[in-house]
Amino acid sequence: MLSNKNTATTILLIRHGETAWNAEKRLQGHLDIALNAEGERQAALLGAALAAEPIDHIVSSDLQRARQTAEALARVRGMGVGIDPALRERCYGGFEGLLYSEIAARFPLEFAAWQARDVDGVLPPGSNRGESFREFYERTTAAIARHAAAHPGKIIALVAHGGVLECAYRAALGLSLETPRDFKVLNASVNWFVVEEGVLRLVSWGEVSHLQPAVLDDLG
């Protein structure tokens, strides 16, 4: 258990459990994909592992893979789940619903820019308008800051997506958006942050001891 002091807000930032699309490396983005059986198992283990933590509020992305994970956490505590669409994964436009190999074949220029970490790169149109990485980073870090400011001195759980976790990690460590992602972003992982005087600080990253077997490391 992590103790909280003064008006600092402690945040458990949690990635949703596994989906079938995570397992086959199909890009989800804003597409609303449910947990698979393994993801449901992970969510149940997550809820049990955090049952003793003094969490004051639980907020989830509105996408069902995050909501299902948050509900497993809330169920064992008799709590409700708040919903915030600003915690959604990045929207990938025309990339969504495709395997990484399919993206490379259909959109070679845009795929190359994405892999080269062009943070202002424009994504091809799809059923949803794609976001640049910079737009996504600004949206998600603002959402995290807003929830922290709304709950000073409290412990809150935010259940979101791999890309959201990446943005928080970069913000807390002051990493450039252009640098490669050389850190793991794991399904159903617990990641501890503290926000004090508006500053986000990383306390612990990638806790998955509650899960067996090993979980997937990918965005989604």
C-alpha cells in the first residue's frame, strides 16, 4: 500500500486487460473491443490484488476494454466507476482495425512516419479522425492533471490504455516525445504516480506480479 501525504494526489494508472486484438497485434485505437477470456482473468486478478488498497475514486476510459477492467476493480470494493472519454487510446484513423503488417502494406509512407516517431505526422482517414501523437499526448496528460486536481490528497485509479500509460511515463520523466518507447507497457499493469503542486512524478512502473503467465507488451 502506498501512503499519501498532504494534498498530493496518488494515481494508480492501470492498463486494461488483454483483448483478442492485443494478442494478434491488431491496432484498436478508438475501436471498441471487449476483453478476451485472458483479459477477463487478468481483470479479476487485478481487482483481487488491489482489494486492500484505500482507493477513493475509480475512473475509466469509455471504451469497453477499459470499463470492464475498471468494473472488476470496483466490484470487489462495492464502488462505482466514473467514465471519461479523454482517457481513450489514441485515435489512429485509417490504421485502426488492421494488423501492423497490413498498415505497412496499405499506408507505407504514413507507417514509416509513425515508426520514425513523427509526433506531428498526419494519419490516413478512417471511420475516426486520426490524432497526431502530440495531440494525443496533450489530451491525455491534461486529463490526468484534471483528475489529480479534482481529488487533492486522495488516491484515485485511472483505467486506460497503453498509449495513455506511455504519455504519463514520458510526462513524469520529462522524456522527449520523439524518443523511442524503450519501456514496457503491459496489459493489466499497475503504475503508481503522485501529483504534487501540479507536477506528475513516477513512483513505480509496470507492476504485474498479480498476473500469471506473462502479459503482452504492446499499445492498444
